[in-house]
Amino acid sequence: MFVIGGFLLGAIGGGLRARARGGKLADILQYAFVHGLIFALMGLFVTIYLDRMLRA
């Protein structure tokens, strides 16, 4: 859940950031994708951490 939520939040945030800077469609898509990946990776680490802590 954290991975999907992180990707969606990152993609929305990245797209809005690129749009605010006056980017074209390609810029907006690239920012959305890269921010989505970064946030999804952070969500993956959170998921792994919580899984290991709750199993202990």
C-alpha cells in the first residue's frame, strides 16, 4: 500500500511542480514519473521496515 500511495503522491507532486515551473507536457510527465519512482522507493523501504519490526 505504501508503494502505490507513494507513487501516486510523488507523481501528482512532481507533475504540479513541473507545471508551476512552466514546463511543457514532456517535462511534466518526466517530473511526475521520476518523483513517483522516488516516492515509491521510499514507500518500499517503509514497508520492509514495518514488516521486519512487526515480525520481531
